[in-house]
Amino acid sequence: MKETLVSTTRFEAGVLPRRSIADGQGLRSSDPAVLAVTDFTREHPVTIDPERQIDDALDDMIRMGVRALLVVKDQRIVGLITSYDIQGERPLQFLQSSTYSHHRDIRVAHVMTPWHALTSIHWETLQTMRAGDLLQVLDHAGLTHIIVVEADGPGASCVVRALVSRARLIRQLSGIRA
């Protein structure tokens, strides 16, 4: 009897596999900062549509093992949403200042950080930094994430090359900031 390689089973939906919670190698403060980023030339970014409900976004983050999602509309990045945005004060602030009355009505676009308000660092600058310097930048600015951009020149469109996560960096540094 020949084994079939094609499944005829029907599923309600398909999801991406959970990412490994391992953050790669441990780092020292003196190691190159590029070792501390999620480089999108090597790893596919996790994205979400701005019209998704925020509870669905949080479920996606948990399933994928990430704390931030790039918000993409028409193949363009329009913002970033983090678990802190969803679980913090932003949903309540949005409800208080809008005509919406239910948490279930809040969409990613309502509480995300829009593209123009995101803090970024240039890939070329990141390449000259050490992991400890990168943590200082995050701490000084009070940020949980920074996008890393790469551009061909002034006025050229930029490519989001990577994402820096403060929580991941701290785990990689294992509490050592020497």
C-alpha cells in the first residue's frame, strides 16, 4: 500500500510555529551590538495587520514568543505594537477618548506606535556599537524596542533591517553590564 504524502484533513486555520524562546548566545557588554538584534535578513519579521483586534495581537505574540509586532498595511510598515501597548494604559486611554465602549472593539491601529513616532537607529551606526552601548541607549530613552533602518542615501526609502528588544538584550547579557 502506497503511503500518501498529501493530507486531506481540513483544519479551521493554520498558524505559524512558536519561535524558540532561546535568545541565542550570551553576550558581554563589549560584544558587537549586531549580535543582539533580530536581523530580518536572517529571520522573518513577525507582522500584523492594523485592523486586527488587540487581543488577537497579544495571542499572536504569545504563540510566536515575541513581545512586539511590526504593523504592516499594503506591504508597508505603518507602526509597531508591543505587549506593553496592549496590556498597559493605552487601551483604556483610547476608550476614554473615543466613541468606542468595548475592549473588543480596539484595533491594533488604535494603540500602536505609528511609524513617524518610532525611534530608529541606522544599521551603519549599530555596526560600530557594543551591546552595552545599545542597552544604555534603550535605558536612556526609556524604550523597550528600537527599529534598525538601512537606507541607500538621503531621501531614499529605508529598509527596516532589524529590531532591538530591550528584554532580549538583557537576557542575552545575563545581568552582566561590565
